[in-house]
Amino acid sequence: MRTILKNLILVFTCLLMFLPFIPPLGNFFFPFVAPKGFFFLFLSEIIIFLFFLSLAFGEKVEFKISPLFLAVFLYLFILTLSCLLGPDPSRSFWSKPERMSGLLVHFHLFLFFLVVSLVFKIEDFEKIFGVVALVAIFVTFSFFAHKTEEMYRGGGFLGNSSFFGTYLLFCFFLCLWLLKERKNEFLKWVAAFALFWVVLGLFFSDARAAKVSVVFGLFLILCFYFLFAQKNKALKILTASLLAFSFLAGLFLF
């Protein structure tokens, strides 16, 4: 039963990765945001319920307080304080269908984060990120198919170019991870094909912030690679100097 429940959690988590591909539903006042938000709440609650059910059947999980957990918990704690002490706690908690970003959604995100970090191993994340890469291909297709339609505002099924660019930003680096770290050839081919379409989508979109983020993200990855994965001291010093200069230049421009 514990194995069945874990597999169900994996299936519903993979289904959750199809969230960006949900088309706008005309019977919603905010057809791009609200359906995706309710879809996330619905599936995440099923995943959380299945997790607690697996605990009832004797599933043992090993919980460790990691820096990532502390960062996410601190973020949620600050959001909770801002909700309670803000001018409109009700709006802060429930948000509205136009945004779907209230404290209620963040509680769901936090519990979902806990479940996947406690239940899944690296092999499971391979499958999930493989699904992300596959969905990114179809989301990019939707962008090109509806690029000239005013209703879609240059973002395909995501609704606008900013959402579309931010989504592709995550997909870009997840595909890079699949290409570098994984030994599964099928997943690598999917990731490579998805990466091609993600880059194409970013190039033709109006998501300027996402484009800049990709460039500087790659720059940081290369710098960290030369700093920590190479043994050449001169190269390390040069890279550290370049990072320091970039940081100071950024402060100066700001």
C-alpha cells in the first residue's frame, strides 16, 4: 500500500507539471490565472492527503533541517506576519482570482514542497523534470500558435509574456540539469529537444527580464564551475576577480 501511495503521489505531481498547459477557460472572469490556481490547489491537496495516508500506513520519512528548508520556512513566516499585520489581512490570505497568490496558496506550496522533498529520491525528480521538459515543448508551441492574437498577450497559454518568460527560465535550467547529470538517454533527448524550443520561445518572446536572467545565470554557472570544479589557481583568482568586478559594477549601475 505504501508503494502504491508513493506512485500515486508521483503521478499527481507529474500531472501538476501540466498546469501551464491549461488553456484559458472562458467561463472564468480571469481565464488564464484562476483555472491554473484552482487546478494547483486541487491537485496539491490530493498529494498532501496521500502523503498523510502513507504515514498512517506506516511510511517512514527522514526529516532533516536543510538550508533550503530554513529559507522556505523563513519566507513563509515573513509572509504570514505581513498577512496578519497588513492593512487587509483577508485579501492577503485569500488573494483574488486575478492573482491567486495569497497566503492560502503559499501554505499549499509549502506543504507540497515538504511532501516532494520527503518522499522523492533523485530518480523521481528525473521523471518529474522530464515531464516539465515535455510540457515546455507544448507550451512553447502554444506561444507560437497564438503569438499574433491579442487575447494571449504574447504568452500562449500562460497569458502574458512575463509569465511565459519566467516559466521558460525555470525550464531552461532544468533541461540543462537533465542534459548534464542524467544517464538516461531518452530523457537527454527530450531535454535537448525541449531546450531547443525553450531557447526559441525566449528569443521570439518579449520577456526581456527572462532573457537577461538566462544570460547572467549561465555566466554565474560558468564562474562557479571555474571556482569550485577547476584546480588551476590562476583561473580561480581570475574568476573571483571577475565576479567581484561584476558585483561592484552592478552596485555602481544601481
